[in-house]
Amino acid sequence: MQLTLSMAKQVPSKLQMLQLLPCIPAWHHSQNQHSCTLQYSNALPQCSSRVMGSNCYTHGVCLPTALTLTRVPATDRSKMLLKLDGATLLTTDAGSYSLVVTVTNNLGISANSIVTITVAEAGGKPSITLFSPSNDASGVLDINPTQGLKLNSKLQLDSICKGAKPSKVNYMWSCAAEDGSSCTVPAATRAVKQLKMDAAGLINFKRNVLYTFTLTAGFTGSTAVSTATVVVRFTPSPLYVQLTGPSGDVPVDKAFTLDASRSKDPDNPAASLRYEFTCLPQPCFNDPVYTGTRSKASSWTIDPTKLTIGTQYQFAVTVSSTSPNDPRTSTSPVMTVTPKAGNPPTGTVTRFCGYDPNDSKTLLACLPRHNPTEDLVVVLGLDKGFGKAKVLWSIAEPSDKTLQENVNAKGISKTTLTVRPAAFPTAGSMRLLVTMFMPGINGTASITIPLNTPPSCPSPPCFFTDVNSAVFPAYTFVGSVAGWTDADRDTLLYEFGQVRGGKYIAREAAGPSTSYVFKGFEPGSYTLYACSIDTSAARACSTANIKVTEPVVTTAEEKANLVKVAANKIDVAQLASAGDLSAVTSAMQEFASLQSFASKGNSGNAGQGATVAVNQSATADPAVVQKQNALLTTLSTVMNTNDAASMGITLNAAGAVSSGASNLSSSAGSAMLNVVNGYVTANTNAKTTTISNAQVTTATQVTQKGVTAAATSSSSNGNSSSRRRSLLQLATTTTDAGSPSAAFLRLSSATDGLMSLLSAATPSGTTRVSGSQDICFGILR
């Protein structure tokens, strides 16, 4: 008789079921007569009891004496399975055991087999870690309670027995506050691997108190546990407080209400707030028992007859959370009210920052701080019944500033006041006061304007280039900025460009990059600039001087070859594929410098004859002309018509190349017209208030050459009606330094998106600018 005892599954843990399989391959007949006995020991002699004895395993605990044998499957009596369940193994000490199975047939012949098993410890303790990003140098995790709390844990796999089904890991979260206050993790979220608490569950946690969250983890059946902790601080948003009501003089015969109902807790908008109104000077009322009317907690209605006439009162409201664990409070700006006999004129002063480009009836929101380099516009809205009041504006604070010389032509006696930058103090704020006059009585209203502080660079150099001099045309100047700061802690953007004729001409729209690669200068000396711009559009600039020197060429042929080689290095296909407007405009400035260089006399011995030769052999070279047309076409595909500043740079690039262009193709002409239309569209949509004379001149030049290129091609094929082009409406204006900008502001929308450039059109349909030069703007349809 042959008997084999094999383990059906390796079992390293007490928590698993042990299966042993005795197999008798030649067990063919009289199977019901066979008996099978399982014995076990740690090497013979066997241990037959659970009592510690000299014959037992050194741990002193043996397997139970009562074991059940079952056949698996029931129809196959050649196999028998011994099962030791997890409960049995839980009561068995860790260690090695010898199991013996003996099979005896009806003839009394026996066979046995022995297998040794090891019962391992029940998993020890798991290893866990917590990971959540800390935004504090001390390791504290700052959480805004409106975002809820989410703490993730990770179980280290190497802390679990290998080769077996892992034991169940039990988790338990707890928390403790540094100030000893109550801290409870909701029961529904305690026994989980990942702790999640929504904003509602965090309402009762104190703000700015350190809470230590602890995760405890252990295997089922084991008392050994691991812990991991994270320290959390709940940082609340400031309470938003807004107080509305009258400002300035109020009539004593009409009650007024101070309303703070728009105040709220940004962390929990539905939360109730506590309102405490204050009045100065004290005592506020001339009636000792009068306290005003509080129809609701957020408002305070006052009878002016209870105030002293002519006294200036300052009202404010302080809002606080009703939660006992939330100490936040916020106080509104002071509202100044002076009770006057009769009915003094009243009104409200507001800032005006323009209309929404997409809705002429919707006002644009003003930035929190006014940029002191720009005009300030404030508007007085007179209350009902005081529409005929006369007004007079003044500066209440600071006292050393006056308005008379620092306003626009409307002066200081209209309901709209435009204050020039010269009137602003260097920092802080300005309070404007408007006095409203009615026969026999007057009233006042005021507004305080917080002022933005422009960026500064206390430690020059603030803008510099990697080199100050280079040889044309194989050069670049890398301009970089450093040391710029902003007192208001705004995020700064940087604009790079060239100073030309005292004007700052941008090469790239403002962005976060602190460096820019300058190209496109022919031999000569130049002044570059970089401007630091804050979120309120205040800017401060620094300059750097560079020099591009003449290359060493002695013949026209050398010069022509130099131009062609440099032009061929501009990879238009790569530029078109990348779609980077900044790279395209930079390449066009570089190409324009080659055009200009080729058209001028050589500083060496080549003379005027060389200039003519170069014009014919370099700029008219088919490859160079193709490059020129490809650049203009690519420019129209990457331009951004939603950004007026970007379109100004795009227009300048088109003007730079087209000014020295020859043999313009039809597609290049179409692209130039598209650029001009994009520039007009962008500035019209943005309601641009200032357009320089130089920009109008550039647009005129690009349009004229674009129309000529497109029209010439159209005529040559005899089918001008098939050209997708229509001219913009023509208009006429007078010539002076300011008229191009003023005219551009009066642009109106035309059919199919075409715009008329200058308004005040005459029946002749002719536009005169800069010496009565005819202008015609067009775009392909």
C-alpha cells in the first residue's frame, strides 16, 4: 500500500485554514473498509493532549485531539481531506508541527505519511504612513474648511505575511486638539483607511487650532497596532462684511437704514452671523432711552431727529460667527453721516471703469486698487429729487493735494469727475469729497479710493542683456529682469521691447517669463526695455543699451550672400507648426532687419553700386521672396484677434516686413489685410481708448501694400470678381496729432465684420491722414 501526504496550501498564518490531503493511488476495492487515522507530533513520540508535557512541542500546546476527516469529493473515496479551520489555528501556538496520517485496510496492513507544518504568528502589526501635502514649513497641514478634509494612508505591503492571503487590517481614526477642546471623528468615518470629512462635518472644529489626527491600524486577532499622525490647522476665510446706507448729509425728517444683510461667511454662506452696530461719537442719540430700530439682526434703522443736527456721525458694523468655536470678526468701513435740517441733496459716489465689451449696458467691475498711473473716473449718482443740484469736487485726503489743475476739460463741477495721475499721492489712498448745492442748503458725499503701488526694483540692474555688442546678422541678445518687487504682493508680468523715438514699442505681450530673446536689429545702437506690470496694470520700466556692428564684407556679392544665408536659416515651416506668435513676430523682425541691411549702402568699400546689386540679387532672390511671403501668411494664421496688445505687436511685425517687401504674392497680400482687420477688430472689441499715430500709419502702409498685392493678382487672372476681398468703408478726418486715436475710438461695426477706420465720413468717401494721403482698408472675405 502506498500513501502520500501532501499540503493542499502553504499556510503561514494562524488565521488561515489548513488543508492536508492523504492520497492512496492504488486504493481500488473494499474502500469502505479502510480506516484513516491522523496523528500529529513534533517528531515522535506523539502528543495526544493539549496539556504541556515533556512529549509536546516546546511551545506547550498541541493540536486538538478531535479531528474530522472528510472525503473530497464525496464520490472519490481515494482522496481524503483534513481541514483545520482558522479558529483552531488561532488557539495554536506558533511553531513547527509533524502531522502523521495512517491508513489501515481490512487485512490489517497499514501505511503512513508524515508532513511538517509551521504555524506562523498572526501577521504582527501592519506598517502605515499618512501622506497629505503640507503648506507650512513646520509640517502643519493648513486646510480651508470649505474644501473639506481628506487624509490618505498607505499600507506597506512588506508588513504583511508573504505567500498567503493577507489578514484583514482594521483601521481607527481619532483626533485631539492642542487646546484640549473636544475633537470627534464621526462614527461613520472612523474605521476607514482614508478619512473624509465634508465642510458640514468641520463646522465645529476651531479655526487656527492645531488638531492631531491619528490613524491606528492592526490585524484582526492581533493586539499589536501601528499608528501614524498628521497635524491639521483649519484656516478660515475672513468674514465678508458689507454695510449699505446713506453717506454724507441726511435730512432729519426722513429715517435711514444701515443694512448689512449682504455680509456672509464665505466658508459657510448659509451660516447665521452676529451683527453689532456702532456709532461715534458717544452718546450717539440725544434721547437716552432710544436705541434705534432693529427690524432684523442685519439692519439698523435710525430716526435722525434723535441725532444732533450738524454733528458728523460715524457708523460701522462688526459681524462675527455665531459658532462658539469660531472667533472670526470683520468690521465694515466707516460710514459717515451728518444730519441736516431740511432736505439736503444726497447721492452716491462710485468708481467708473468702463462697460463690458459684449454688453454696453453692463458696467465692468473695478480693480480693488486704482492704478495711480491712469486716470480715475468717479461718478456721482444724485438721489431722486436732487437732479438739479450743482456739484463741486475736492480732495478731502490727503490735504496737500488739489484738483483744479489735475482734472480733464469737464472740470470739477460735473457729476462725472476724471482725476489725472498728478493728483494722486505716492501711496495709500485718496478720499474725494463732492459737495451738492441746492438753494439754501447743501449736502456732501465722499468716496475713498485705495491706490495701487507700482512695482519697484530697489537693487539694479533690473534689466540687462547677456551681451552688449554683437556682429550682424548672426546674433541674439537675451534680455533678463531681476530684483522686481511689488508692495501689494501682486504677481508680476514682464513686457519686453525697444525704445524708439522716446516711445516704448513692445516686442512681446506681457507675460510671466523673466527673459526674452531679442532679434531683428540691423547694424546700429539701440535701447531695449523691460517693464514690470502688476495686476492693476501699474508698470515700472528699466532699459539697457546694445550695439549691433557691421559685418566684414567688401563686395556686393559678399553682402548679398550674407543676407541670403541668414534669411534661409529662418525655418518658416517649423514656425507655422509650432504656432507660437512670439516666435513668428521675432523671426519677422529678424527678416525685416535683413531687408533693411540689404537695401542700404555698405560701410566698407562696396559703395552705392553694391547697394543696387544687393537689392537685385538678395531681396529679389526667389528663395528670399518666398520666405518673405511665407512669413506674412504664417503671421495671419497665428495672430490672436482677442488680444488688442498682441495684435499691436502683430501689426508692427507685418509693417516691418512689408515696408521692404518686393514681389508680394496674392496670399501674402490677403494675409496682410487679415492682420489689419484683426487689429481693428481687437481694438474695437476692447474699446481701446488710445491708438497712436504710428499704429494708424503702420496699418495704412500694410493695407495699401496688401490691397495692391491682392488687386494685382486679381486683375492678372481676369477674374477680379472671384477675389474674396471687399474694401472697408471710407471716411474723412482732419490731420492733427490726436486725430488718429480719436477717430479710431469712433469706429463702428460694418457688414461682414469689416470696420470703418475713421469716422465723420464725407460724401466724397475719401480719408485724409498725415498730409491728405488717401487710405483704403480692406479684408478678404
